[in-house]
Amino acid sequence: MTFFKRYIALVDAMNRAIGRVTMYGIFALMGVLLWSSISKTFFNPSLWTLEMAQFMMVGYYILGGPYSIQMGSNVRMDLLYGEWSTRRKAAVDSVTVCFLIFYLVVLLWGGIDSTAYSFKYGGERSPTAWRPYLWPIKIVMCVGIVLMLLQAVSELFKDILRLRGEEVADVV
């Protein structure tokens, strides 16, 4: 079981570091939205601000998602779950995380296909007035999905260890 524990330690440390850095992206997003408000009020409105804010928000939540899962701050129906034993929680979580892993694999497959399409046809661009290339945000999305997939597997390994009665250090 040392492989499981090493994998968990590596992936959790990586996603914790990425998540901690990513959460400060909210300040950059606030800066873009502030500039958007100022430019619309006092100058000519900037064409790039709304779309840039959307791209930044995608990066913010998709790169911060694995850290959110790791911290247990995802939404869960606690009506029954909160009263269950650790072993029963692990059993149910090990089944539900398999559905998450399947979903993420399908999402990654589509993301890679979409990113390849973006490169194949000379750089797909947004149909807006600003017309930015879409491949950078598609790469960020694929990286975020891979990180989420790695974290989901880490959560599965934690559940397996709990089912075997081993101690698993929770991140705080």
C-alpha cells in the first residue's frame, strides 16, 4: 500500500500548491472587472475585458477544483452522510468517485479533441470583436481536467485505504 500513500502525498501536495496559487487569481479577475467598469464610465469601453474575465474565471475554477475536492469543500448531500461511519462513507465515496473518474475521462477526451481542432485549423478564434485565440484556454481546461482526474484517483485511493482500516491523513 505504500504506492497508494506515495501517490496520495504527491498528488495532494501538487494540487494544494496549484490551488493555493490559483486562489489569488481572484484579485487579477477583480482588476480586469474594475478596469472594465472604469473604461466604460470614463473612456471608450475595452473590447477585451468581458471575454478576458470569462477566461480568467474558467482558469480560476478549473485549476482550483482539485484543491476544493481535496479540502472537502465540494457540495455533498449531508442529510444521511453526516451520520454514517467513516467506513460506510468510504464505501459510498469509492463508488461515487468512480462515476466522477468516468465523467472526467470523457470530458478530457472531448477537451483534447477540441484543443487539437483549435490547432489543426490555424488557430481557432472567438467570434467576438476582440477575436482572441481559443487554444490557450482550452489547454488550461485540459490541464485542469487532468489535475481533477489525478485528485479523483487520490480520493479513490484514500477511500480504499479507509476501507482496509488504514489511517489516512486528512488535509486541513
